[in-house]
Amino acid sequence: MQKMMQDRARELLSSGKVDRVLGWIEGDFVYDVTPHVFRENDIDQLIYHSFASQNLSKYLVGETKKDGVIAVFLRPCDSYSFVQLLKEHRFDREKVYAIAIPCLGKVDAEDLRAMGIRGITGVTDGKERIILHTLYGDVEKEKSEVIAERCRKCRGVHAPYFDERLGEELTKEPLTDRFEMVEKLEKMTAEERFAFWQDELSRCIRCNACRNVCPACTCEKCVFDNAASGIENKAPASSFEEQNFHIIRAFHVAGRCTDCGQCSRVCPQGIPLHLLNRKFIKDINSCYGEYRAGADLEEKAPLNRFDVDDCEPGDVVGKGE
Amino acid sequence: MQVNEEKFEPTIVAFCCNWCSYAGADLSGTNRLQYPANVKIIRVPCSCRVNPMFILRAFQRGADGVILCGCHPGDCHYTTGNYFTRRRMTLLFSMLEFLGIEKERTRLEWVSAAEGAKFAATMNDFVATVTKLGKNRRLEDLRCKK
Amino acid sequence: MQRIGVFVCWCGSNIAATVDVKAVAEALGKEPGVVYFEDYQYMCSEEGQTKLQNAIRDYKLTGAVVCSCSPRMHEATFRKAAAKAGVNSFMVEIANIREQCSWIHKNKEEATEKAIILGRAAIAKVHLNAPLTAGESPVTKRALVIGGGIAGIQTALDIADAGFEVDIVEKKPTIGGKMSQIDKTFPTLDCAACILTPKMVEVAQNEKIRIFSYSEVDKVQGFVGNFSVSIRRKARFVDEVKCTGCGLCTEKCPQKKVPNEFNLGLDQRRAIYIPFAQAVPKVATIDPDYCTMLKTGKCGVCSKICTAGAIDYKQKDSFIEEKYGAIVVATGFNPIELNKYDEFAYSQSPDVITSLEFERITNAAGPTGGTLLRPSDGEHPKKIVFVQCVGSREDGSGCGKTYCSKICCMYTAKHAMLTREKYPDTEVYVFYIDVRTPGKSFDEFYRRAVEEYGVHYIKGMVGKVIPQGKKLMVRASDLIDRKQLLIDADLVVLAAAIEPDKSARPLATMLTASMDTNDFFTEAHPKLRPVESPTAGIFLSGCCQGPKDIPETVSQASACAAKVIGLLCRDKLTGNPCVAHSDELMCNGCSTCEKVCPYGAITYQDKEFRMPDRTMRTRRVASVNPAVCQGCGACTVACPSGAMDLHGFSNSQIMAEVDAICK
Amino acid sequence: MEQNNLKETLLRISGVNPRKCMKCGKCSGTCPSYDEMEYHPHEFVSMVENGETEKLMASPSLYRCLTCFACVERCPRGVQPAKLIEAVRLAVIRQQGMNHLKPDQLPDMLDEDMPQQALVSAMRKFAK
């Protein structure tokens, strides 16, 4: 796949169809992958393997402000963010050449470390299995054992707005029900839930990594950075602030979140932030009908439309207990 | 532990839309229908003006309950505002409940300009409910408790 | 820093009896920014207002808080007084310590404490208030009426009578609408043409009115007082100015086999036609779907015969751009399609007809010259069955409408009565679910049909119509006599439900006017503003708003005209300054706000911005039209970046109030 | 209480909401077995709504319904009387030993021209 992508990128660049290519590049370690804008001279360094986890679509907001056309590789989850951004006019579609690529599920180094797999120097991907080359020898694992939480619920289907497809679309049955954890929390008592979230959110250091990586958080200026909003707040002055921050952030992306799971991936404190977003998605689906952000360019988001006989808050709130 | 003899007096913030609920509140005044002084009303043009940030801010600053009142669905002065309010507040309240905030502390009620009695009854009930729950601590001091 | 004055009103004993007004004034006097405080018996009195004005001058106040009755009572009074003393009226806030404090609390201590908190909240808000000036926009003193039926005609005439120019856009070649197809009108039974055609002529002769027939609205831009509309004038291949309406061409045209839509396809017309004798404008139109000349280039009979030289086969659609201050929607209705009602055999038998077709058959200008004859064989029907509620009041049946079409009970009674009057030997049956005849002299009319004319009214619905030879076997239930009937009818007339014209939906999108699920336009308020759309400057006339009969349509049309005149009379529109505004530096251009705006007040434009690195960057940003925005604030919450805010009720103002209350 | 339970059961198994009925009589106007029946389709609906289920269960009208579904097809309110009738039939059958058609009745009914299929479906419909 990686070879195919490099070849296609080179072809597009040399033909002049695109001026730049947005993809992934390895850092000092194989699992230390970052998004990178390639040109013809460094296209050989484009990689695509189990550690290429970043959602690239957000970078288009900045990249399309520059001259020329940029090609971008979209995994299924990226493609939903891509459509959502397009729907919100956040980038110039004419300056983007979107290439859909399949994804076998990503692996987080943090998870592997927790499993005792350290010193990773390389990776060989298979469809079902993955071989991790480490300083201490190779480790072979079933893919289903090691892939990241966010990939377990993925169906691997692309949103239908791209220019070309590379490789075949690999649809798969999600490994887990994505609302499992939300439901588990809903079944707890209010005290237990409060304790759970207190434990989680109190670890927040307001590093804003979640905000920076989130493909829905592309505001020119975040309300939390805006003095006029009345809630400007850059550091956790009191414990309320991070709770406030995460609730408002989740609310602002409600109906726009594509459930890509990047927020939890990047959180240095390991807070399961995606649960907040999924709670909203679950409520939206059950109250206003199934909705998938980024699946369609035209459909109005659930918070931007209504039914005259919508449910009242009292019909919904606390019914999960 | 010291027993506090004094009765707990909750702080209640009520957001009322200008056209129906604020007028309903005025009517309950005109009819001298009593409800506790704990309720303080903030006038907004439409219930859909109420940003979740306002509600969180109220809790942050020590409110024990927040109630939002608007025109009945279908009667909005701006035709559709309260429908949006209903969706937003359904999701927000559900989220607060998910975070372990007692669901009784938030409420959305439809009160028309003619429903002075309903306004007073709603406020009486809401104050009683929140008084029973006691002081809101959950949204105030997360880290200090740890 | 603001210099704020606080004024606490006693309202006689209304406030002072339960609130310690002196204590309130003193406590609020200690608030930061408060440079003056005072309490007085009646702040709203002349004397009280003078006190406010004097304090503004003497203490150089920049803002004021009046603790008094509800702002719904006297906010305007105090704001006006302050403005006279030189402080912007929006710098005055009211703390409601009567309706929401003194009147509902008995304990003086409690009430006083609450009054202080309410005062504090108002002070906190004033600190963040900014002077606001209402925007003004000019009014184009011309109205556009879309639809030339009786509703549009009446509205146009009334507006023109008031001295304003009106344009009527009608998509058919003539104005007149559905009423021109009707024979008699209930409950007085006067002939529709006799009362409609003089009005049509009046329209044509009125110097203030222009008729754009055979035309459609193509594009609408702008807002209340300042619409600019592009009107497509469809090519009719006849020069409207030259054509004298002599009608010679319509007699000589060799293409005779064109279904005549004016008679609902019951007879045929030529390819060049004038819909009916009293058409306005009386100008011929060539039907391009049938004209041999336009299709094959061979014919040209009409051109040769026309002495005025009006025929122009090369005519193209043209466009007119015009400015309007108000737009009236009068797009009217149509009977629904009945092709889904197989049980009534409407598509199988020509003798099953709709009520509108029945109107044509009984109309002296209709295909039968006014003699009631069966479409199939031209014989007199001896037994007629009328079926009411066909497609109305349906729910869960997969077709039809959920609402009552309102007019069917009355016109069916009219048809039944007229039939019995003209042809006493004809048996007439009316099957009904309910007979609904509210209206002046309406029920009396229906009773006359039963009592004087012997129309058989049967409670029950027709289940099936079976064509059998020359007869139509009608199987129906009689719920009151508990029996099933089988009637061998000669003619079956279906009272088809009515629905808004198909052109209404795309028009609503153009106008950003809201519609209900049935495609009827919604009113600004169902009871108090029934002829206005929530979108400012758009008015509703006739059946586009809901099913109506002629008297109701005409009264609504005149009401609508009154509203339009009220708008056009004004030279300038003063807006509400408490409107939304977008901070362009923060706006993402994501279009979320636009989707929740009920007024279509938000548009987007690409603007150049200077970046910190001194480069220029084009960004899509929202801008709010203050003349259209009504200030609900839905957009401010939809906006994720907080770029959208509301004047007079800004995020920071409301949050300051929250803070003051929760302190 | 019993009555109410029975009504609820009927509504549940039929999925019919009798309150949607606006008593237009189109079902009865269209019913081919109208004259054979003691209670007619629209009456079925109102009788169930009024809790007069026992009268219905005892009535031979139940077995005059051909289940032709004309009433279901044409009802302007989507009430589906035929489904309700079927539900009442089922309720009768569910009562022990209340089968409308018993196997030992069959020999008498046999007729050379009657297709076997008719007997099988009659057994299906009227007995459980």
C-alpha cells in the first residue's frame, strides 16, 4: 500500500496535477509518525503503516490557503472529517485532490507498551496479523488484540466524496459496539459517574492537544481564547474550568464530531474524551434518528434542524440509569 | 460534625424568554402568586438565546439550580427558536447528567404569557426539588476535593 | 468606566410595602461605577422622569438602572426620558422589583435582599452596555404580487387604491385564477364571472398596476423595503403590444387537437389560444409544445392571418429586473391528483370527474355550453353521486392530505342544489363523513339543499366505484341506516382535496419564507399576524396560507394589502438595534448560523483579511442584515467560535448578570 | 379489568389504533361481505374501542370476513379493520377449545370440488 501511495503521489506531482501531497512521515521512531507535506524531492519518505494514525483532513484548512493543489490521503475515518469540513466551507475543494485509501486499523504505541511490547523498531502489517520488530526480537500478534479502541468500532467505509480510490475498500464488521462504555456509565449511579469523571477530568492539564488535533475544532479563534466571550480561559484556574472546557468543547462539536477518536489518542493524560462525544452521538441517534456527521454534504446537522414533536429533555435525561 | 441548623437556601437562576415566560412571570406577580425569593430571573429575547455556557457559568458561580423557560413549542415569537432550544437543552442536560450532575438541577419548562399560575407552581416545585438536593458542589470544586 | 445612576421606585406602596426601598438604593449605591442613587414614589411620573433626566445632567451619567415595575411596562418610558437628556436609550436597564419581587414575596427582609440582587444584575449589565442606534433603511414604494387569482387581484387593487405601484406576476397567459373557472359562487349563487371579470378589467385599467402574465419570478434578493426581483417573461411568441385580441388566429390555427387546460382537458383548443373570452390581458399565446411552425418550421398560418403583425416566432424568454418594498405571495391552490384513488375509478371512467371539472361542465362558457352532460356520451345524467373528502382528512393511508380542505362541503351542496334546480328529474346523492358549514348563511344553504331541493345526504363513505356498461356502480355504506348501498349512477363527482400550487415551494426557498409540512406558507403569528410571513416584507394572500373560500380569500387579501400599505407608507424603516452581529475576525464561515436563522438574515461573503504576517488572506465570513434580523439569538448559540453575538443581550452581558445573581 | 385486558391484547396483537378512526364508513362501504355480517367493519373498530369485545367474539360476523383487505387498503386513516378482525378471531381461538373449526367437522364439509388448500387454510385461520 505504501509503495502504491508513493508511486501515485509521484505521478500526480510530476504530472503537475497537484503541487503538494499531504501524508505521513516517520520521526525518530517508527511509531513516532507526523503529518507532512511532501513534494517530489521527499516523497520517498511517505509512509503508511499501523502507526500512521493522524487525521489529515484538518490540515487542509491551512494548506488550501496556500497556492496550488494539494493531494491528501484519506482513510475512511478521515474521509468523514473531510466531508464535514467541506460542508462547513472550511477549505477550498478545488485546491484539494482527495485519494481514498483503505485502513486495517491503527495501533497505538502506548497500548503496546502497556502489553509489554517495547523497543519497537519496525512493523510489518498483515490483514489479520501484525509483526512488530523490536530490539528484543519480533512479536507477532492478532490484529484484533492490539488495534486501538477507536478502530475497533470502525466499519472501514468511506464517505463518498473523494476524487479517486487507491487500493480496495475493506469493509469490516466493527469489533465492538461503540456505545458499550457510554452505556456502562449510564447504568451507574450519579455518584459513581461523578466519581468516574472527577477522576478522569481532574487529570486534565489544559494542554489543548484534544482541541488542536480535533478535525471539528477548526475555529479561527476558540471561544476559550476570546476575551469577549466572557469565558476566556487558557489555563485551569479552578477545577471547574476543565470540566467546563470539555463540556463546551463536546457541545460545540455535537452533531459535527465524526467519532474519529483523535481526542483520546492525543490526550497525554489518557482521559477518554471520546466518551463525551459518543454520549452526544448516542443521544442524537436515539432522539433525532441516526445521524453520521460527514456522511452527507447536504443533510442538516441535528442541532440545526428540529421536529415539531421532538422529545423534551425530561423524556430523555437520566433514562439510561 | 457540626449540625447546621439554618435551612439551606438554594440560588436559582431562571432564564425567561421576553415574549412568553417573562410575561408569564409578570402575570404571576400581578396575580400575587407567591414563589420563593431564591428564584432570580434573567430576561433573554428567546429561549434559544441561552448558551450552554451561561448555564455552566451559573453553576460555576454557585447556582444550585438552573431553569430555562420559553414559549410553548409552536408559539415561539420567532417561530422556531424554542425548537432549537429543546434540542440543545436535551443534549446538554443529558450530558450534565452523564457527568454525574443531578438531573433535577436543570429544567426546561414551557410557560406562556397567560400561565402565571403555572410559572409560580413550576418555581415552587423547582425550588423544593433543589432544596432537597442541597448545595451544588459537583460543578464547583472538582480538584479541591481530591 | 460607566457612571451609573440608580433609581429605586416605590410604586406607591406596591413596592415600598414589601421592599425597603431606601436600603436597596443605599446598597446599590455602593456598587462599583454607581455615582448616584435615589428613591422616589413614582419614577414613571413626570416628576420621576425629570429626576432621572436631572441626575443624568448633573452627575454626567453614562447609564442608568431603574428598579421598578416590569420592563414590559415602562422600559420604553425611561429609555425615552434618558434619550431626551442625552443618554442613549439602550444605556438604561430595568430591574423588575415589582412583578418579580414585591408582589410575590411577603417577607420584607427576603424581598429587599432579592431586590438588591436584581439591581446588581442590572448594574452589571449596564457596565457592559454600549450605545445602540437603530439602523434605517429606505423603502421602495412598489409592491409585487405573485399570483393573479382573486387573492392577488384584490390585494393589488387595494394597494393601488392607496396610491402605490403594484406589479402582478401570473404564470398563466391570463389573470383570474381558479375563480375564473368556477360557475356559481356559494352561498348567494351569483355567477363567478359576473363578479370576477369586472375586477380583472379594473386591474387592467388601473394605471398603478402592471400585469406580467405568462411570467414567473426567477430570482429574489434583498430584504424588507428593498427587494430586487428578476421576473422571467416566458416567450408567448405574440407581441403583447401589437396583439389586439381579435382572436382570428385562434380560429384559423390548423392545430386543433390541443387539450384545453382551462376546461381541464374536457375539450380541445388550438395551438394559438386565448384561454377564455374575458382573459386579461386579452392577448393570444402560442403553445410551443403543439405549434407546427415552432416544431417543424412549416405552417405560419397565424402570422399570415394576423393583421396587426403581432406574431413573432423568434421571441425568446426575457427578464425584467425591478425593485420592490414588499412582496405578496398569492400562489393559490390546485386540486390534488387523483391517480392513486383507483377505487373511485377516476382514471378508468370519463364519467368520474372532479368538482372543478363539474364546474366547467355546468358553466355556460364551458365545453358543454352549460348543459349538464356526461363526458363519455353527452347524455343527461339521471343519477349523480357526489363523494366528499376525497384525499382530505387522511392519515396513514399513504396518499391524501391530513387537513380538511374546507371548501368542499359548501361547493358540493352548491353543485347538488344547482343540479336539482335545473334538472329536477335527476337524483342526487351526497356521501359525507361530516358536513362542515361554519360561515355566514352557510349552514342555511346546506339545509336548503336537503330540505328544499331534496338532495340525499348520506352519512358514509363510498368504498368503490365500478364502471359497468354505461353505468357507474357505486358501493357505499349508509352508517345511520346501517346498510350497504349499491347505486347505479350516471355520473360520479369527487370533491378532491386542495393543495398549494407546486410553484410555492421553490418560491418559498427564494423568499426564505417558511412553510409547513403541507407546503402552505406559515404566518408570522397564527392568530395575531395571519397575513404576514415571519420573513419581514413577505405577505400572504389567499390559499397559499391555507384552504379558503372566496369571501375569506378576499378579506384576507384586503387585510394583506392593508399590511403592505402600512409598510409602503413609511419612508424609512427603523430597525430593532438589538440584532445579531458577527465578528468577522473570528467567523469561520461555517454556515451553521444561517441554518438556524428563521429570517434568512445571514449571508456569507468572501472578504480579504490582513494576517499577522502582513499577507492578505481571503476568508468566507458571515454578515447579518440588521434590517432583516429580529434579534432572537438562535445564531449566537449555534456559532461554535462565539463570533456571533447579540446587541443588547451579548454573551458577556448575560454572563455578568449570571455572576451578579450567583455572587 | 378483564375487559380492558382483552382490549389491550387485541390492540397489541393487531397493532391497530381504533382512535384514529373518524367513522367515515369507507371500510363498510367497500366490504364485499357487508350483508352477511351482523357487525360491520367500522362497527368492529368502535366496538373494540368501547370495550364491547365479548359481543364481537360471540358473533358469527367474525367468520364472514374474507380477509380481502379492501378495508385496509382504502381506509383514509390507516386504521386497518381487517387486522382487528383477525385479532378478535385469534382471541377466540386462544380461549381453550374455542376453535371455530374442529377436525372432526371436516368429513361432513368435504366436497369433491373443494380444493384441499381451502381446507388447510380454513384450519389455519379458524383453529390453532
